[in-house]
Amino acid sequence: MNNLSKHALLHWSCLLATVAAPFLFPDFNTQLATLWLMIIVALTWDMTGGQMGYNSLGNIAFYGIGMYVAAVVTIGMVYDVGEYTNAFGGGVYKFTDAQYFTGMAVGVVAAGVFCALCALVIGYITFGLRGPYFAIGTLGVAIAAGELVSNWDWVGGGQGIALPVYPGDLDTGKIVFYFLFAATGLALFVFLKWLYQTRFGAAINAVRDDEEKAEAMGLHTLRYKLFTWAMAAFFVGVAGGISAFQLIHFEPLETAFQTINLGIFMVVCVLLGGKGTLWGPVVGAVLFHFFKEVTWTYLLGWQWVALGALIVVTVVYFQDGVMGYLMHRKPEWFGIRVEQRAAGNADTVTAVDGANSARAE
């Protein structure tokens, strides 16, 4: 079986598993939906951190902004937002089925678009920083965003916002939210698979490898950085918008702008799976989510210790992640054909083809 057939079989198998999962494991639909959320945020973080070389710690800001934008749009289409949030725990506000689904559709799209625009504006400031200064700067943006929202009474302040409950059977609602996350994740994966094979993908890789040389070759590096971060922010914002309806009630610091939870988890997923690869964030998200569910269930109280140990082991022994380790040990799995020849007493291994395609995978 050639590599093209193997890739097609892998993709179709993943698609079949995605469709069948909520029906085969109905008791775990919420966890499965969270898995797709982890895949989405890991893939988007790798767009800037792995493919472009700019390690952001502030992508969680777009997740929180997306949640609030989706909620404000949904509520604002029917009621006054200020009155709705002030009446938390008091007034009764009802949404018809049509109002709920229309608000969800418009709100999720608006969340993605607004987050992309925010990324363009923020990027003009933060992309003037390099290395750890960029990471710290973006982290500051995320923390500041959470604090600002928590003190903004019009959107509920520290008490957060309560959205209407999914109309209909709650088990059906869990399946609906699962497929919303899954559809977003699959669309993102297909989009990135195409993007990384274009001139745009080569350009952001050039920024990662040597930004000064890329600029000397005529690349408008700031433009590529801004558009890459904006595209990542769009998908994170969409995921945040879906999460707002799934969670029903959320508040700024512990749920929306959860810097020390989801903001760190997305980075760990990419490091675990392998930076700068298409499948690395996916593999890392699956492994990390399974690890998190097991430790949070059976090692409650020690889960953060286990997480810290996982990060140390990954950084020390798997610096290229699972995908990098497998590429080194099993290059033939990724279409890399090698020939080994003796040169005196030493063996020399030479990769003769397939390296570029393997990197894209």
C-alpha cells in the first residue's frame, strides 16, 4: 500500500471514529466534546508556536472573548444585555427555540470574526516583541482581558453570564455540542493541511527558521504573522462561542479566561505531540486528554503533580514530541525512505525522499 493510500485510510478511519464515538460511548459525550476542544486549541496554538516560531501564552484570551461575544450577541438579539445581566437570579427571561438556535449561529460566527479582528489589533503591538518577551506580553494580554471583563458590570462582572439551556432533551444537546466541536476541529484540520502546503505555509516556516533572512528575501513578515494569528484566533473564538452554550453559565476568571488551565493545556498538548507538525497537536491532545481524565479521576489531589511530571518527562526525553520521536525511529511510517551505507567503520544514514511530506504530517 503506497503512502497516499495509507493517508486516505487513516483520514477515513478518523472520520468514521468521529461520527461513531458519541453513539458508541454515550456516557462520555461531554468528555469527547472536550477532547475536540483540546484538539482545536492545540492546532491553533501550533499555527503560531510551532509553524511560525512565536510561542504565545495569550491564546486563551480569544477563547474567553469568544464566549462573551457569543453570549452578548445571543442575548442582545432578544433582550437588553445590561438588564439581562443585572437581573441575574431575579428576572425571568425566556428564549424560543428559534431565538436560541439563531442566536447560537450568529453568535458563534460573530465570536470568530471579532476575535480575528482583535488578533490583528493586538498583533501590531505584541509582534514587536521576540522570544520570551512575546510570550510574556501575550500572557499579560490574557490576564488583563480577564480582569477587565470581571469588572465590567454590563456583561455580568465577576458573576458571569447565564445563557438559556439547550431546548429539548439534554442528552441530545450533548451530542449536538459534540458534533459542533468535531465539525470545527475537522474543518480546522482540513484547512491547515491545505494551508501548510501553500506558499503561505512556506512563508511562516521561513519566519520561524530565520525571520531576518525572510525579510531580506522580500517577505512582509509582519503581514504573515498577523494573518496567521488572526486565523488561529478565529477558530479559538468559534470554539469559545460553542463552549458558552455548552456550559450555560460561565464567569470570567475561572471559566472564560482560564489562563492556568486551558491556556497551559494547549501548550502542553503541542509539546507532547510535536511542534511544527500537522498531526502532532492532534496526537498530543488525545494523549493529554486521556492522561488528564485518568489522573483527575484516580489521583485527585495529586493531579497537578502528575501533570508537572508529564511536562518534565516530555521536555527532557521527548523534546520533539511523540511525532518527532516516531519520525526518528520509524521514518518509513512517514514516507521517508532511507539508505544505509558503510563509510569506513561508521554507518551513515541518508534520507533520500519524503522528508518534506513527513514534516507536513
